[in-house]
Amino acid sequence: MLYMKIILFLIMSIFWLENLFAQSESSTTASALDRQVVNIVNIIDQTTSKNITRQGIQWEENSSWEEIKTKALKDNKYIFLDCFTTWCGPCKMMDAQVYSNETVGNYFNQNFISVKVQMDRTKNDDEQVRRWYDAAKSISIQYHIEAYPTFVFLSPNGTVLDQQMGFKTVKEFISIAEQAVKPGRVYMNPYKEYEQLMATHKKGERNYDKYPLMINTAFKLGDTVYNELMKELSKYMATLKREDRYTKDRIEVWKDLIPASTTRIFSFFYEDGDMIDKVMNEKGYSEKVVDKTIQAEMVMSFYVEQNKNPKIVLSGMYMGGGSPQPIDYSEADWNKLERLILKKYGASFAKRNVLTAKLEWYARHNNLKQYVKYGILKLNKYPPDIKSREDGFMVNHYCWIAFLASTEKRLLEKYSKWMEKYVKKYPDPYYGWIDTYANLLYKCGRKEEAIFWEKRASELTQGKKFASIIEQMMRGEPTYVKEGAIWTSN
């Protein structure tokens, strides 16, 4: 019935337009006619959009956050907040597939005051969105919004009933809402301890045993108190005896940092490296942190000084997408770099970091033949931790480049032995590792083994990947040619 009315309105509008155009030469100016047409289009747009929207959620508009909370309390209605961003794909899917659904609309319109809260800011934002900038920021902090879309369900008095993230189907979404408003439901706030700790922290109390939890949560939430907590923890640790200083949770707080060489944190890893390795039960753990600082502070400036090709990108992502970069065979003064690092950090740090610097240099200059040559040297001289999955992905990268760029069977055999260690170490290895291993075997002429392992890789993806690679192997054809794999020596 609704659509019949809209169609009837459109037909009547067309007759009206025809009449207007017929009269335009004698009684209507062009601008006046334009205005008439625009008015009709606007009426049609408003009529259709408003009626179609009624089938889905009716969003509260033109009200402030404070007005909405007051209205919810007065009318005894729950509040639903859809926290979204303009760039979020799953958010758009919720709009198109869920919020517009008639069943969803009926349930939410009856039980909730529904509000869309745009969490990002763009130059195209209208006046209403701009008025909500402060409220959106406040909501983000209060409810710890860390991903999009996030759904927040509140009681009439503003108590959090539930909070969910990510795309949901119509059935899932209605079920979540029904559970949220179920009488007696108690929401288990995952950030309750963090909030309590931060409240006491603001009062001046310091519970240093809880700092790792506080720091990790602050980082996850993008809370600006993160840097303050990091400084306080390192300052506190400096007051402790070395044997009391290090615990696993404290050290793990710093594992992804690149600490400046002038900081306490750096001195912990550089001066107490053996002690930290023992706590973490991993030889070389502290060296990895020190190496990152050396690469950032010394090697990067060395690259800039040595590089003669302005087209070479010296930082960030590389070797991905676009046209293949021409090979640049230029070299750097590696002896100079070794002397610089040797003077400040000693021989072991110098040799290891020069080798790492060479690999990065050759990768960015697309000199993959040299990359493969020095990659196996690094694996053999500074063996990665077989127990570390993170190191497994690093080894897989070295091995994959070797497969793509080299035709030297002896060299490929050496790389395949490294990949074999990770493939056979784990009962559930990453399918990409197995694919790399299989293709190294295949390039070495071990066809039957290669097919066996490539089938294993395919099984881990439920047959969604690698079927064409298996067929190529069975036919004896080169694999991954489009990805740049070289099969004939120059």
C-alpha cells in the first residue's frame, strides 16, 4: 500500500510537470520553473525517504546528548548508541542490511531511543554532526570505544546493559538487544578494574604491580595517560635492586617499543640484557630491543646519507603492489656503518646490525639476489627462536623471497631446511608457511614432496586456496610466475 501511494504521487507529479513546461513560454521564467521542479523533487525525496525509513530504525535527530538522556529517563525508554565512522565498511553494512530491516525497526522503535554517533570528523560533516563532536568524544572515552561499529545499550537511567562490536546479522542483532534489556541482567564491564585503578591513580595512589595492566589497557584504548604511566613505571624500576627489578609482565609492556638510547628503558635492555633474557626464557630477547633502537637512530640516518636514488623509499612499506621497481645495484659503505656502531655498542651489535641493514637496503633497492645471499647468512649466524611464531613469520618472509628470486638449488635447499623446522615444529602451522615450504621443495626438484605439502596447505584453508598451484605442480609447470617467481637463470 505504501509503495502504491508513492507511485501514484509520482504519476501525478509527472502530469503537473508537463503542464508547467507547457505554460513556461508565456507565464513562467526559467528560474521559476527550475524552482518548481526542485520543489517537486524535494517533496518526492522527503516522501519516499521518510516512509521507507519507517520500515527500519527511526534515529533520534536534532537533539543533544543531554536532551536524549533526559528524554529516556522521562519516557522510561532504553538508549541504543550506534558508534560508527564514515570510513567503516561493516558500519555501512549495518545501515544497508540491518538497521533498514522492518523487524529490527519495529523492535527498536518500540523499546529504544536510537542514536547514531559519528566518531570521526570530516570536512563534509553537517551542522548536527558538528554539534555532536564533544559528545562523541565524551562517549568514546566513557564507554571505551576502540573499534567500529560499537553498539552501546543503556538503561533509562544511563546504566550500561551491554556493549558489542562488529557486524551482526538481523537475527544476531535482535537477540543481542533482547538480552540487553532482560530484567536482572548485569553487565560485566571488562574495564572495571582499569577504571578503579585509574581513579585511585588520580588521587595519587601508586600500585606498581598493576602498572602493566594499566599501561596495556591505556594503549589499547588510546588513553593519553599511557605515556605518563610508562615514565612512572621505568622511574620506579630504576629505584629497585637489579634482582628485584624485572618481571615478565613488566618487560612485555616494552616489547614493541623502540626506546630512545637516552631513556631508562633502553638502559635496562642494554645493561641488564642477560637478566632480562633469563626472565623471559629467551636468549637474545633484550638484543632485539636494542637492535631496533640502533636501526632507528643510526642505520636510518646512514641510509639517507648513502642513498643516491631519490626514488627509493627508505622507510615504511615496500615491495608491494604497483609496477615492479627497477633493480638498483648501488652499494653503501658498510665498513663505515660497522665502525659507527662498533664505537658506541661493541663488535657483536655492530656485525649483527650491519647484516640487518644490508637486508633492508637490498630489499628497498629491489636487489633481491643480494637479499637472498645475505638472508641465509643471517639465519645461520643469528638463528631465530624456533619456539617463537613471530620469528616464524620472519623466516617465512626470507624463504618466500628466496623462492621468488633465486634459481640456485643449493641455496634454496638451505632455505627449505629453515622453513621445514617451523612447518614440522607446530601441530597447526600457518598455511602460508607450508605453501612457502612446498614451493621451495618444488623449485629444488622434489615434486612429490612439494605436492604433498601444498595439499596440506590447501586443507588448512578448507580448499579455498592453492588449488591452482597444486594443478601446476602436478603438470610440472612453474608456480607463482605472476607474483614474480623466477624459474630460469639469466
